[in-house]
Amino acid sequence: QKEVEQNSGPLSVPEGAIASLNCTYSDRGSQSFFWYRQYSGKSPELIMSIYSNGDKEDGRFTAQLNKASQYVSLLIRDSQPSDSATYLCAVGGGSQGNLIFGKGTKLSVKP
Amino acid sequence: EAEVAQSPRYKITEKSQAVAFWCDPISGHATLYWYRQILGQGPELLVQFQDESVVDDSQLPKDRFSAERLKGVDSTLKIQPAELGDSAMYLCASSLGRGTGGRLFFGEGSRLTVL
């Protein structure tokens, strides 16, 4: 069974700080990696995708991928209370063929 | 921006009753997914369609769940009979291309409560 592991949290950071969210995956053949944000009672929304090793930046968000370590992370700079949500790591393109989600990390940004 | 439509948003039913959820993906999206998300867990794939064909239903409890996408557009997910453990959010998603390299667009979900 292919797995995607995340620390469930909650991760609490003060407003303006950097939030660091981590994810590991078991399928070495995985090719696509996504971070979704999910507010309570709402559906997931894509915030970042990354396909190759290294960093990808989009505004306050940076996704980092290390395929050798089977590790993907999301950094949120200048965290805002509106960033408080559950962040889901999703991995796809591996032998199992479909997108596998982690259980999510709950982030709380305190004013 | 085009959206994935789902209905109903909320459904409360009693154990052993039948339940049905409907999903209309973004126009032109060939791939449609049904996910189940239990509170505090990540979404779990139930079934994936490519056009009207089932690509993956390995995690679908086929004794009580069924899904169809007859004309390769909208889709229905049915549960009969519903059990207490089926209480969850049922999410429909679509993507433009085949496989999982592309972005998934999620609907707002259908929250099921089984009493």
C-alpha cells in the first residue's frame, strides 16, 4: 500500500512567522506532487504543484521536493491568520496510478 | 471560473436507506473522481472515470456502493444500504487530462450523515 505521511499537528505559529509543513511518501516512482489547502467544512483547493527536484516559489508559498529522500515540504512566509487551515500533501504518478493524499497537517496562525 | 457542481450539499439519512450523490465536472474534463473524506483524514479515492469508463474502483465497497458516468459527462454515486460508517464528505473532482499529472478541481462536496 503506497503511503503519504504528514504530521497531523496542530502546528501553531505566530502571525508573520514562517510555517513549515512536511510530507514523506513511499512510492519512489511518484512523479507529481501537490499541496492542497482545506478550510474547515470546505473542499480542498490547490495551492502548489511541483514535479522536479528543488524549490518552486509562488508568492508567499515555496514548495520543496527531494526525490532521493522522498520528501516534499511547503513553506509559508509571513503567515497570516487566513492561512489557518489543514494542508494536504498529495502524490501522484506512481505505480498505483492515482493521487494519494496524506491525512493533512492542521495549521493555526495566531494574531 | 468554471466549477465542479455537486448535489446535495448535505444529506441526513437513516441506516439501511439508499443515498445518491450527483456530480457535474468542468466542461471538457475527461477524468472524474469520487473521493470519500472521513473527518480528520485525507481524501480517499473511491472511483476514477476516464470518459465513461472506470479506470480504478479498487477501493469502492462494491457490495453497497455503485458509480456510473453513462455519457462521460456527469456522474452519480450511490450507496445502498447506508451504514453508520459511511458518514463522511463525498468529494467529486475532475481533471482535464488522463492520469494524475494534472491538477484536480474539487466540487464543494456532499456531506453525508447516517443516523
